[in-house]
Amino acid sequence: VVTGSHLDTMPNGGPYDGILGVISALEAIRVIKERNLSVTHPIELVAFTDEEERFMSFLGSYAYTGDLDANLVRTLADSDGIPLQECMHKQGFDPDTATHTSKVDLDRIESFVELHVEQGPLLEMKGIDIGVVDTDKGNYRYAITIAGKPDHAGFPMEGRSDAFLALHGLLTRILALARVYERSGLLYTVGDVKVFPGLENVVPGKAYCSIDLRVKDGNILTELDRNITSFIEEMMRDGQFTVHTEMILKLDPVPMDERICKAIETSAAEAGITHMRMSSGAGHDAQVLAGHVPTAMIFVPSKDGKSHRPDEYTAPEDIRKGAEVLLRTLFNLAR
């Protein structure tokens, strides 16, 4: 029975996302050992790195499951241009063998359970202690670059090929489409926007943005992907703009294991801790593991739903309840 989460956090991130699941798992194992509780299955703690995409999302868990491409390891670099290979060498790892040595025997894993902060407001709003995550939403991410031509701000409006205005028009169309699916739980985020050359008196000749789409229904993601491609093709027809689109992440929705979800619910009920079924809007290492081994997640509340920011907070009592449910779940699964 394997449990754990990730150690890294985002730039300007908080102190709970990821690490709480590692420390809670360590505490649960400590209690089981100190109380000499008898288990049939060994319990193992795993602490992943680079879940938050310094180099790529889920780098650690992809390596753990054997899904990491050795060629990709040689080409990855962070936003400062520092190669992954260089960082690995400094830490004593061999990039040429890492994809082989880090892969585990997945056949020996009977269950994987991850405790994590919710990173949303639902548990707090409903006054529920624990979320039993039965689905991780699919996540499609795009990097879109539109190239027009730079001009002086005094250049007449007619004849401009303003890349930012073209990007704005594209995003407006995608947003209108996304709103059709809001009731289905679609999440639509444009988190990174850049214009070039980025000067006050120059018409942007190039504009870049990221688009992040998340929803529980894979058919919606497929439909949105088809429409985004159609919008871009339409924009390029008159030859005024060129558009480069890269899908930087494609994760289809992942259902969690019903047996483990029920084990979490039973453990919460044993402890008198309130719980509810829910899906996760954020991606997690559990999403990668779920493609290979029976997996489920435990959520604890996030104050005001805040996460990926310094004031991210989960109350000590909520942490205690989450750790208690994790402890009981691991013991129930392992015995």
C-alpha cells in the first residue's frame, strides 16, 4: 500500500500544497509502527518532485510509473533555461539511466492513496471535513503564439496586423464557447499573456498566451479542442497572421478506484468525520498513478479556497482530521 504526495511548490506558492500529504503519510506510518499494528501488506511512503512543472508537470510520478521518455529528459529546461540534465548531475543522478532506475514494479502496488489540500472552496462552503475524490478532471493546456507585424503607434489603424488584438479576439471566442459548458464544471484559465516587443509606443508584432481547460467530461475537452483548432485555422486564412499552437499538456479525465474511495468513506465514518464525494479540478500525482494502479485521494479544506499563493492555509484541526482518515485508510487497506 503506497501513500504520499509531492515536495515541490509553485513560485510564490504556499506551505501546504503537496508537502502536507508527505508529512501526514509519514505520521500515519509512525503511528502504525509505534502501536505495533499488524498489517498484511507493507506500507510505503513516496515523495515526488517536480509535480508543479519546473521542468514538466508530474516529472517525479511519470518517472515512478515508467511513463517518462528518456529523450525528453535530455531536452527539458526550466523557465530560466537551466537544463534538467545539469540539475540532475549536480544532485548525483545520471540522466541517461534515471528513467530506468526510477521506475518501480507497479505489479506490487495494491493501492495508492494521496492526501492533499482541496485548492478550492467547496469543503469549507459546505462545512464538510473530508473530500473523497472519485475523479480527477481532464486537463488540456495550450501555448498559443500569434505573429503579425510590429508598427509605430502612429501607424494608421487600417493596415495594422496587431498580434495582441488578434489574440484578444481568439480568446473572446473561446471564452464564449467555454461559458456554454460552465454548468458541466468546465474551468477556463488564461494564466500567462505576453506581448512583444512590449513597448508602449509599438504595435505588438507577436503575442503569446497559455490556455488551461479542465472538466470531468472528456467529450467536452474533445469538442473544445476541435473548436479551438477551427478558430485558429479561420484566423490564418487571410494570411494576415501566423499562429503556432502547442498542446503542452493533455490529460484525459481519470476515474479513481471505487474500492479505495469506499475505504476512505468507511475510515471517515469510523472516526465520526464528515465526508463527501467530489472531483478534483487540479492535477495531482494520483492522476498519473491512477492510470496504472488502484488509486484514490483524500482532500482537506483550503481556507477561502486559496492555493498557489503565500496565504494558502488549512487549519490544524482540518489537518488532524485528514491525517486521521489517512491513517485509518492505510491500516484498513494494509490489513
